[in-house]
Amino acid sequence: MDAFTIMLKNVLVFLLLTLPGLVLVKTKLLKKEQSGALSVVLLYVGLPFLILNNTLNVQFNAELLKVILIAAAVGIGFTLLFFFGTYLLTKGEKNVKTQGMMRFCMIFSNSGFLGIPLVAAIFPDRPLIMTALIIVNIITNTMMYTFGVYLITGDKKDMNVKKAAFNPVLIAFVIGLVLNLLNVKTHVPEISTYASYLGNIVTPISMIILGMKLGEVSFRSLFLSWKNYYVAFIKLIVLPVVVTACVWALNALFSIGADAIIGIFVAFAVPTAAGGISFADHYKGDTENAVAFTLGNTILSVITLPVLYSLLCMIL
């Protein structure tokens, strides 16, 4: 099976997982506001345990350390580059809150709720891909609480350094790292089983939440707004192509390896972070466009992810 078909089938399956949430909201069995409770479970239980389990099961060596350092450098460097670069790309937008939301949705990816389970499904036996993705996710998730919040509010006072430093993703990675180095899994294998059970909720719950959000928006607003297509073009095509091309060029100097390149590619090529909707709600940002941009480029990623991934596989 070729790379395009593999990625397409998995992305389509993930998108179809949104149907229960969509149906439940449309039939009024659930209210759209109830997605917030599921988001808390996902953020503080599912995703941390998914990362914990993956960190427990990697083998630390020189190659892994190199991947961690490169992925961290790429995550920090390109997130900062995009933070300033997207200002120029959205300079024509006069509404400050809308401009900030456009920039947020261009920069931050759903690498936690979508990227990690997607990689787990497609590459279960290639830990370096998952490691590179997790590291980029930790970096961007941390920066979301500072630079991301600033984009939504336009006020530096709302940048929460404490939440950035103690976010659940980072804590789970550090705990997993310590337990791995102490070889705890060998003596207590049940810890991995426990983490696996809780980590497995990430994929279905994250997609159900997305479906619930989809149930509250007009399809007209998703497909007839030029801003939606513009944000999706930058987020799903321009940014991942720029990052992957630069990392591929660096491979000649540092021998990064195909797996690390794929992991970094997925981290930047998946659609907008679902956290943007929650942040817009909490900080009174442009919630309407947050939902439209996030859902719009999530749907369009069904096309862009398989196409870009197949092109990457040809190069690698």
C-alpha cells in the first residue's frame, strides 16, 4: 500500500470519529457546552498518559538524544519564526482579534490530540517518529500558554508563564523519562498497561469533541469564507513545507534520519490546535473564527496530509 493511501485511510477514519459528537449535538442529546468537560478529561488524563506510556517504552541512546535536541530546536526556532512571520501574512486584517486568531491558527498544531494518536496508529514500531513529535508538541504546547494567549488577547499581561512551565504534557514527559531511566517498567509492568488504557481514550474523545464543535457551526461559514482557505493554506501547506524542507536540508549535516523528519513533519502538518477554541472562549477572543478556522482546516487536512506525506516519502 502506497504512502498516500495509508495516510488517507487513517485521516479519514479519524475524521469519521467526529460523527458521534456531531450526531449527539444535532439530536440535542448533548449540549455543545458539555464538550468542555470532555476537554478537561482529555487534557489532564488522556494525553498525559498517552505521552507517559510512549516515553516509558522508548530506548534511550545517543540517537534518541540527538532526535530530542533537534526536535526541541526546531520546535522553538520555527514557532518563534512563525510568530513574527504571520504578522506580515495577516497585516491586511484590520480587526485585531481576528488577526490574532488567524495567526494563532496558522502557528499552533493539533499535534497532541490528533498528531500523536495518528502516529501511534500508522507507525506503532517506529519510536523515533513519536519521540520527535512529542518533543515538538511539548515545545509548542508550552509556547501556546505565552505567545498563543498573547495573540488571542493582544495583552502581554495574560501570558501565563506558570501554566506554560507546568502544563500536563511536559509533566507527563518528565515523569515518563524518570520512570524509564529508573527502569520501573521492568519491575512494575502494570504501570505501562495502566497508562495504555488511559492513553487510548485520546483518539475517540478528541474526535468526538471536534464533532460536537462541528455541530454548532454553519457549514456555510466553513466553506464560503476566504479567510478560512487562506489560514488553511498557510497552516497546512506553506508552514509544513518550509519546516520539512529546512529539516531535510539539515539532514545532510547532522544525519537526522527519516523517522525524525517524519515526526517533525507530522507535528507541523496536522491542523490547528483545538486549544485555540478553548483559549478564545476563556480570554474573550474571536471565538467564531476560532471554531471556523480550526474545523475548516481539520476537514481540508484530509487532502493535504496524505498528499504532502506521499511527497515526503518520495524524497526520503
